[in-house]
Amino acid sequence: MREVCLKCMQLTFGHTAALTSPLDWEVKPGEFWAVSGPNGCGKTTLMRTVLGFLDPVSGTFERTESCAYVAQLADELLDAPARVSDVIRIGLDRRRTWFLPFYRYRKRASVDEVLSAFELEALKDRAFQEISPGERQRVLMAQAAVSAPELIVLDEAASAMDPLHASKSYEKMAEAVVACGTAVVAITHHLDAVGDAATHVLRFDQGKITQIAVKKGAK
């Protein structure tokens, strides 16, 4: 297991000019970071930079290649004729093994586990494009969790959910962190929605970024 899943070194980011002061930041296995702040403050720009979609203004970063990303909307999958269980199974199909009988058993068991954890059992045979936007986001969060990467990035992934399902979905992600050491970074406008899931908060405020440990024992 890596010691650090994401590391920013004097990183500044923006489309033309830096949006914040330089950022030194480490995300370690088993940590759940909630990234909060007002609209336009740079949260998504930071994530797009460390995911490689944008070049840094200055500074550098290092990130594990084992990374899953869940965007705010899932429009690119709406034309896919896939069931909910098939969409989740894509996360496991990214893995490879030569021991196919065991792999098939593990695949069925893992998909069933996340269907239950994210309360999607009743939807497993429904077409992905026919369920609600909030339900689609829960499916994609389940897909990210079942793939067990070293890092999961959630960009307002729960914004289409009602508060109860948003809170539960973040809690299930937190459980995945504890179980396999995955690190989670979740952008959110509503910090209360993350609830007790977060171990740390990265707070944007007027060009400054504050790092806060919110769980006992977190550093």
C-alpha cells in the first residue's frame, strides 16, 4: 500500500491565474477528505488539476494511478442499455486475474454487497437510464467503491440525492475506506451532508485553504 495517495507541493491552480495561495497537501490511505467552500472558490478546479484535466499554474503534484472519479452528473451513460447491476460490475471488470472461477464468484459477491450497502437491491435489474438522477449517482458511487482503488474522487456526487441518501452514501464510502485503506476526497457545497464520514476537511475561503482534522486521531 502506498504511504500517500495524493500529494500537492506548492500547487497553485486556475484556468489563467492562480485561484488560491500555494497548497501543500497530503491525502493518505484510509483518510476521507471533505473539500468545502462557496461556488467559484476553486474546489472543482483543484480536482480537475490533480486528475490531469488541467495543467497547474505552478507547483507540482503526485497521484496514484489507482483512482476512481465520480462526477456530479452521469449524462455520458444515459444512452447505454445497461442494468444497474451491470454498471456496478464495470468496477470489478477493471481488475484482472487468471483464476477465473474464483473471480466470477468474487464478482457476484462483491456486486451483491455494494447493492445492499447503497440500498440499490430493488433497482438492480432496472435500466440505468430509467432511474432518477439521485439513484444514478448512488450507482456510480457503488461502482467506485466495488473497484477498491487507492483513491476515490467525488465531485458533488451526492448533489442530486435527498439529504438522507446523501448522508448514507458518504457513510458507505467511509466504511469502504476503513475496510480496504482507500482514500476518499469529496467535494461538497453542504458539509453537513458528509456528516461523520469525513476524517479531514479542506476548506476554501477567500483564496486561502485551511486543513482541519475532524476525527480523533486524524493528523
